[in-house]
Amino acid sequence: MTLVVQKYGGTSVADPDRIKAVADHIVATRRSGAEVLAVVSAMGRTTDELEQLAFDVSSTPSARELDMLLTAGERISIALLCMAIIDRGEHAVSFTGSQAGILTDTTHGRAKIVEVRAERLRETLAAGSIAVVAGFQGVSTSSDVTTLGRGGSDTTAVALAAALGADACEIYTDVAGVFTADPRLVPAARRLDRVSYEEMLDLAATGGRVLALRSVEFARNYHVPVHVRSSFTWEPGTWVGEEDPSMEQAIISGVTYDVTEAKVTIVGVPDRPGIAARLFRTLADENVNVDMIVQNVSSAGQTDISFTVPRDDLARTRKVTDTIVEDLEARGVTHDADIGRVSIVGAGMKTNPGIAATMFEVLAHESVNIEMISTSSIRISCVVAARDVERSVRALHRALQLEAG
Amino acid sequence: MTLVVQKYGGTSVADPDRIKAVADHIVATRRSGAEVLAVVSAMGRTTDELEQLAFDVSSTPSARELDMLLTAGERISIALLCMAIIDRGEHAVSFTGSQAGILTDTTHGRAKIVEVRAERLRETLAAGSIAVVAGFQGVSTSSDVTTLGRGGSDTTAVALAAALGADACEIYTDVAGVFTADPRLVPAARRLDRVSYEEMLDLAATGGRVLALRSVEFARNYHVPVHVRSSFTWEPGTWVGEEDPSMEQAIISGVTYDVTEAKVTIVGVPDRPGIAARLFRTLADENVNVDMIVQNVSSAGQTDISFTVPRDDLARTRKVTDTIVEDLEARGVTHDADIGRVSIVGAGMKTNPGIAATMFEVLAHESVNIEMISTSSIRISCVVAARDVERSVRALHRALQLEAG
């Protein structure tokens, strides 16, 4: 029998009416002859509200207790969704992350799944029941409750789809699929029918907010076909899968942006081996998540190293860099929190030279100054001033002719 | 080392400020040299709100899923309380019912504790940590989440105090202890310094809302000293313990009342063996919780049987009785939902004859008609019209001279 894993995000189960609509869809899928496992996030803004409570009682909430707290959110939504499904005449059983066999490491707040022990889920599905699993959570090897970090419900869904050999993993959300740009910013943005795992990875990594990065990595590693679609229209959305060489490849899949980072530059670094290693090892030890890294060509035995970090980590990053700048024999450190990153992503870039040149021309024509550049075989990212981000995205989307129709 | 179990009800942890006040008290107790295990209910009206959500998505929520849902409430409060304690410099670890080793039967909604596997709690306390346990919940022998029914957090606290051999079980609530009558109804009501388990059982069974009945049974069976006190004033309250023959016994501990029941009468029942057994077995099979039962003396080979049931069970009860009335060869069934029960409780009654007569005289003097009477060695209960309940309680409290001072 076909097995479908369906994941419903917070907006999809935001209130009792939405939960009933989701129950209708799950029951319809079951009655069409498929086994259904649903993965659910916390309702609406529940996770944010719980987090607020934590900061109301403690300035630095214990990571273990924060996980205990936040996992209450999905517990509520799985129970309510099961009740609504049972009300419609189908069998349904809810599972916490622990009951579903999601075994993680002990890193509270962003645990990694180390194993999925899906026996209980398999039995439930084999008995004809719909299984409803709490996303975002697991149980650690030391029997504590853990969470997988924001976007973790996508990872739960893809991991369960992989473990159970599901035929598809449907990610239901409040947008209709993956678009060539954020439709709120670029109304003419076009929905993509399919993208490859690699493109989706770069879209997610550069600010496409539809799928969490880790879930895409998981899907690619375990070859899980992912279908991103809307729980408001229930229309087909975007399939994420293997690259398909038989299909004519669009050159560019999309334009993305991100305004959550800050840029740090170490100025006048001696150009000799080991300096970069030293710098980024120290930052890694402090749990700073460095994203883009650019090192300029050396001049007079000195170079500048620039990198971006989440803006929330900027203060911590400056503390680290200010401490080791002397050690590195560098001239100084500067930073700029008022930046944004604009990226274009597309597997077709590999065989279409000149895309980078086009991107730089478009930005120049818009008088946008490029502060950093970083490229991969299917992505080009430029750091620009924050105020230039939206204009850059619109201009690139237009110039690359990504509009609908 | 002294071990104190402290239970905090919903009003004691209703908001972040209350949680911080509770954390202060727990930390102070710990620093006074005692080991502390805290049992916590859901914050304020959380349980009611979650229950409302359940009925928003389903007219008859699945019992298993209702337990999954409601247990989210204590999960939130244990995590927040631990954060606040840790913020104050002490170690604290939260435990769900399952993690605390509260093993129950499989009756969702009102599970019974079958075993307490307290190893993990013992280790935590031995390591110098404060243990914070979710009240009201457990895990069933078939690995499902269960709840112990309303008031279940008291039962959790007493059960853990028994299992760990605690020196005292402190029940913190929004009243200052056990009173001779509900202080909202009788402002002159006096706080009792101590009552016996037996008196407390009768007080709880007849409408004293301070302690859940099952927790008192548990405390009596396992000889757990219970201290009921206020988390708002932190003043000493009422100790519940073994009857102490060396102390001069107050004759009456209190006047209680209950207006949640309805009266059902089977009229003209043939007075022969087996009829009552037949009736109440049928009701028990339908899960109707019968409380008072009174059978009048027989006249002309016929008798009337009256009993009270929770008003919520009245419709179900009438369905049962209407079905079997012919079978029982009875003349008919009547019911009255507009009744209340007034009781006086006191171990001293055993050796003080005439208390019942006093009670009936007081009610007669108030022109209150007595519809049913039931007595035990330390309790007398009268069913009266609902509108007469409050007046009866006040008159009895005054006539029995239970006022403060």
C-alpha cells in the first residue's frame, strides 16, 4: 500500500477550524487508499508564546527545561488533530517524538537525530490507523526530551518518511510551493513545478524560507521525494527530488535574500598559513555559526578576511575577534549589522557561463554596491547594504526573466 | 537528611510572578537543609482551556488523546518552575509523570497508580538537585500517557511522598488550610490546626474542596503526614495525620456542603432480597458514580430507594433506571436535580451522642426540610433543597459554636 507522510506547519493547524480542515484532508487521503502518517507542528504562535514565558521567569532559561517546555506545543496539536480525525470515523493515534522512536543526541535546542526506531509507528499503520507524530522533538540517548531546532518538524517528517520508506513526504504550509522569489516581495514570482535537492539546498541556505535546510539534506541523503504544497488551497505545489537530466533545465530557479546576518571583517591579517584555521576554530568553539567567508587576494603580505554571522551572534563574535586580533597580528576588526544577502540559485548555471556577470551588471545598473561575493557551481551570493536588498531582488527577478507566464 | 514533598496547585503557579515566588520558597526550603521534591499542577486555568480546545475540534474527544492533550499543561509548569529555580542558583530537574516513574493502569482520564518506580527521582535528590514533577499524570502499563483525574496532583504528591519515605507532604494552595466551613460562605469559619485522616476523608467526600479524596486515602494507607497550607501567606496551615488520642478532641471538625449532585428515587420497589444489588450493579456497569444511598423501611411489602449521583450523570442514570424499573417491578422513578447536601464531620461525634439530634433541630428551626439522611460514625449528611444549603451551613456552624476565638 502507498504510504504518505504529511507534515503540517503551525499556520496549517493554527486554530480549531484549521485543525478540522487538516483532519478532513488526512481522512480523504486515507480513504483514497493510502496509509497516512501526519507530522504536526505547534499551533500558530504557541512556540513563541512558550518561549516568552521562559524569559519571563528566567533571563537565561536552562536548555534542558526549554526543551521540556517547548515540546508541550506539539503535544497539544497532535492530540487535537487525532480527536478531529477520530470524530470523522477513522482510527488515529498520537505519538510524542519519544513514542515515535525519534532518538537524538543530547544537544538540547538543536539535537540531531541519531536513530529512528519506528516499530510502534509501523504497527499502528499496519493496523489501519493514521499515525500523528509530534514534529520538532525527540528523546535523547540519556532519556531527556530534546528539540531539533526551528524548522525541526520538516526534519521529523523527512526522517520518518526515510525510515518507513514512504512514497512521498508532503510538506503542507501557508504558501503554494517554492517560488522564483518571495511572492510578498515580487508579486510576479512564479511557482516552480520541481527543483532538485541541490537547488533546494541552496535556496534554503540563502533565505528561501519554505523548507528547513536540514530537512532538505536529509531528503537528499535518503532520496525522499518531497512535495511542498499549500494547506489552504490543497493544490499541487513543488516537487523536490533528484536532478532529472531528461528534462529541460531552467537556468535559474530563484532569487533569494536574507537580512538576518551581520558582516565582520578582520583587517590587515598577515597572509600566512593557519591564520584562517585559527580564527574559525575559535569561533566554532564558541558555537558561532559562520556563514559566508571571503578572503581577498593578498597585497603587501596582508589580507582582509570577511565573514557573515547571525546578527544575534554578533556581540559574541566581536568578543572573540577582539580577543584574538592581537594574536593573529591583524590590524583590527570592523563590523556592519546593516547588510543583507541576495542570491540567485539554479542548476542550469553550471552550463551557462555569464550568469554571474549578468547579476553584477544588474546590481551596478541599480547603483547597488556589492560588499562581498561568494559563489558555488549553482549559486551566486552578494552581500549588499540592507536598504538595497528588496530593490536588488526585484531587479534581478525581472532581468533574469523569472516572471510567471 | 529531611525530605519534603511540596505540591503547588494551579493558582500557586498561575503566572510568571507566582512561579518565581514558589521558586523562592523551594530554594529557601532547600537551603534550610532539606531535600525538596516539588509536584506542580498546570498553570491557572490551562487545563480548562485545553479541554475547551478539545471540545472545539470534537464533540466526544477520544479519552487517550484527551490525556495526551491535558498533560501538556503540567509539562509547561514544571519546565518554567525549574528555570526559575536554576536562575536562583540551585540545581533542578523536571520530570513528566512518565519520567518520574508513575506507572498507572490504562483507564484514561482517571487512571489509578499501580506502582511508583522512583529510582530516577532518588538519584536526582541524592545528587543534591531539586526534583520537579508533573502532577496529575502517569504512564500506563501499555506505554500510553494517562491522567489521574481532577485533583490528581494531590495524589501524585502523596504517592511520591509515600514511595520516597518523605518526612512531610506539604500541599500548597490558595487557602490557609482546612476550615470548619467554607470561609467564603461562613466568614467566621476557623482554621483547624490538625485533623485525622478519617475526618479529612469525610470532609473531602462531603464537599470540602481543599484536598482530593483519593490523595487522603493514599495518605492514610501509607501514613504520610500531610500539611495543607497557603502559597500566598506561607503561614503554617492544617496538619492531616493519625488520630491522636492524647489530644483533647474537638467534637466537630467542620460543616461541609455539596451542590453538584441530583437525587433519584425508585418508588414502590418490592421489598425482597437482590433488588438493590440488581439496581446498583446495573448503574456501576454504566460507570455511574452513586454516592448516598437511602432505603426507607418497608411498608406493605414495598419500599422506596433513593440515591444521589453527580448531576452530570443524571441523564445517563435516568436511562438506566427507566429501563429496569419494570424489571424491578417498581412503581416508578422520580428525580430532583435541585438538591444539595449538608454534612457535619467530626471524630468526637463517636463519643458524643445527640449531635444528630442537634443537627435536625437546627435545620427544623430554619424551616429546612430534610429529604434524605445518611450517617457514619463520624459524619451526618442531610439532603435538602438547593436553595436551603447556604442558610443551613451558616446556621449549623453557628449552632455548633465552631466560630474562631
